[in-house]
Amino acid sequence: MGRVAVVTGGIRGIGAAIAQALDKAGYTVAANYHQDDATATRFRESTGIAVYKWDVSDFTACQSGVAKVSEDLGAIDVLVNNAGITRDAVLHKMSPEEWGAVLETNLTSCFNMCRCTIGPMRERAFGRIVNIGSINGQAGQYGQVNYAAAKSGIHGFTKALAQESAGKGITVNAIAPGYIDTDMVRAVPPNVLEKIIARIPVKRLGQAEEIARGVLFLAADDAGFITGSTLSINGGQHMY
Ligand code: NDP
């Protein structure tokens, strides 16, 4: 196959499932991460997938990271912007730092990574970009004005970049996951999580592999007519 894919936040949770699904499908994969060296080492040893440490909210770090991956593995064909964080608080108690960190890590990171990879994709007239949004960017969520704004921004970013890139063989799509069983959701208090699950028509959390399945679909060579779309994978929790 020979396609090279980068997955940000690709060593645990949804990103790890995406990296492994792409690897299994024959892509050469680079899994980026930020801090968790121990998990990154375990992930590399157990999967054989190359891991690369940089902060996706830092433009200069993205430039060096992308250069290193391209040098090691070849030009990047597929970019999955998956890295994300939450810093939940109601607006009247939210600090500027909590606002800024979530916007920088979830949304500015998409600009940083797309800006650093799209030039060569345009030159080679091929690219697949998949941005991981969220049900909470579509529907809003109490205590998450920062996260909802960042994820909602991803959906607009996706449509605008899709228009700019369509003539160059590059598709840009988003996936909006519902509640998926990862560390991020395990951090939600159990009584709140119970209420969330009760509102999901399929009556369970999603699995990371169920998001990876959507990424594989959108990243495929023969998915060239799908661009600017958002695929909701949420157990029927939010339909529109
Ligand atoms: P996890 O918290 O399990 O993993 C997040 C990953 O992102 C980690 O690998 C982490 O690296 C990485 N990361 C965080 N900040 C940075 C940074 N600055 N630079 C590089 N990497 C970074 O998250 P999930 O798997 O749950 O979520 C993945 C994506 O899916 C996120 O964008 C999230 O918002 C979105 N999402 C998740 C949902 C869910 O229910 N879980 C629902 C909807 C959307 P490290 O390991 O080094 O910390």
C-alpha cells in the first residue's frame, strides 16, 4: 500500500485504536503523543508502530515533528487530528488558562498540523485529513464552553479546508464521536456517566475501535468523493 499516516494523540484511547487499525490495513503509521513516555514505549513495543513525541499546540514543534516523520517514513498521505484534552468548568468559574489550553490543544493543533502537512499533499495531489470533533461540539455540553467551542470550530475548519483542498485531491472530513470508553470518559464522575449512558439509545459507551472504523473509511484511497462531511458515531445520541 505504501501510504504514510500520522495520528496525533495516537498512543492511547481513540488515537491508539486508529493507529492500530491503519497499521493493520497496511499504512505506515506514526503515532504522536505529548507526555506519557511509559505508555508510548509500551505501545511501540506491543504494536511495532513508531511513536513521536511533540506538542501539537506548538507550531514550531509540529514543524519539526512532521519533518522528522517525513524523513523517517516518507511523505505524509493521511493526517488524523485526534489529540485532545478537557478542562471542564462552568463559564463563570473557568480560568483563562482552562479556556486557552483547550482551544490550543483541540483546535489550534488542527491548524498547526494541517499547515505543516498540506503543502506536500498539494504538490503530490493526494491527501486525506480526518479531524476528530465531538458530539459536544454539535450539541453543546454543560461545563464545557471551552471544549464545545473548540470542537465546534473543528467542524467549520473542516468544511473551509475541504473547499480549499478539493481541487488538489485532498479530502478533509470530521468524525464526531459520542461517549467512548477511554481515559477521558473514565474521568467523568460515575453518577454523571450513568445518566449519560441512560440517554444513549444503544445503552452503552462506544468503543475506540468503532471510531477507528470510521477513520479507515474516510482515509481510503477510494473515498475521494467524500469531503467536508461530518460522520457522527454516537450510538444514536444526537441525530441531525
Ligand atoms: P485520551 O485522553 O484517552 O488520549 C488523548 C491523547 O491525546 C493522548 O495520547 C495524549 O498524549 C494526546 N495529547 C493530549 N494533548 C496533546 C498535545 N498537546 N500534543 C500531542 N498529543 C496530545 O483521549 P480520547 O482517546 O478519549 O480522545 C481522543 C479524541 O477524541 C480527543 O480529541 C477527544 O476530544 C475526542 N473525543 C473523545 C470522546 C470520548 O468519549 N472519549 C468523545 C468525543 C470526542 P499523552 O498520552 O502523551 O498525554
